Amino acid sequence: MEKGKMHNIISAAIFAAIMAVLSQFTFPIGPVPITLQSFVCALAGGVLGRKWGAISIGVWLLLGLLGIPILTMGKAGAGIFFSPVGGYYLGFVVMAWVSGFRLAEKGHFLRQVSSAVLGLICCYALGTVWFMGYFHFGLGKEMPLWTALTLTVFPFVAFDLIKVILGVICGTRIRQSLNQAGYYPTMEH
């Protein structure tokens, strides 16, 4: 196996571990807590690029699916994906992938933040559609879009934007340090 690919695999494993640890830190504000997961998604995409950033979050999800209690607040198992918030978990993979588009390239800070915010919007969209579908198909009840957004998006937007910006700042610094050290994760597309 070539050295660059091995570095990417190890880096993805490290970011999966970071996501596992930071998923345990929650700040309750209601039925759905604030977590550091959007921070890690922006960070993973920014440091590893779109492919390996998404893979790292996918590995975290796969380990949780297999029963290792590393998802939010120590949750695990397939049941989480059949819950009202299952779409947000899948949205984290999309967020890391989209965050890695511009972050993987040298670019202006605002472009990097824009990619990460677009990734967050994609995560919100997938999670909200899943949430509404859960009520419609799973419970036979209607969940209007405005109600779904009020429950699952609006309370988190300000915090998530702060976390995404911090993820971009940290990701930029980490990439600069890796570059100065002579190690720069390859950006496979």
C-alpha cells in the first residue's frame, strides 16, 4: 500500500475517534442536545478533504451501527437510524463531504466557511426530510415543515454556525501545521 493512502486511512481513523469522543459532550437545551458533531464534520472535511473527511465520519457511523456506544451520548445500534433523527446522522457524512470541497484546496477563508455552511445546510435538509418522513411513514402523523424546522433546526443554527466557523479555523491551522511539517493528506477526489 502506498504511503499517501496509508496516511489517509490513519487520518480518517483519527477523525472517527475524535468524532466518537466529542459526540459524548452534549449540552441539553431541550429534547435534542447541542453537540460538537458539526464542528468535527467541518474539521474533518477541512483537514482531510471531501473523500476522506466523509469516510472518517462514515467509519464513526459504521462503528456505532455495529453496536459500539460512540454515537451521541453513548448511543449505538441500528435503531438510531430508524429514529426521528436518523437523517441527521447520515447528514453528517454529507456535511463532511461538502465541507471538504473548498477546504481541500488552498483558498480564501470565506470560501472555506461557505463550503462548510453549505455542508451544514445539506445536513439540515436531509435530517429535516427524514424527521418529517419518520412522522408521516412511521407514525402515520403529519409533520409540517415549519414545525419540523422549529424543533430540529432553528434552536441549533446559531450554535452550529459558531461551531462550523471554529471547525474551519482549526482545520486551516491544522493543515498549515501539517504542510510545514512535510505531511499533507492527499486530496483524492
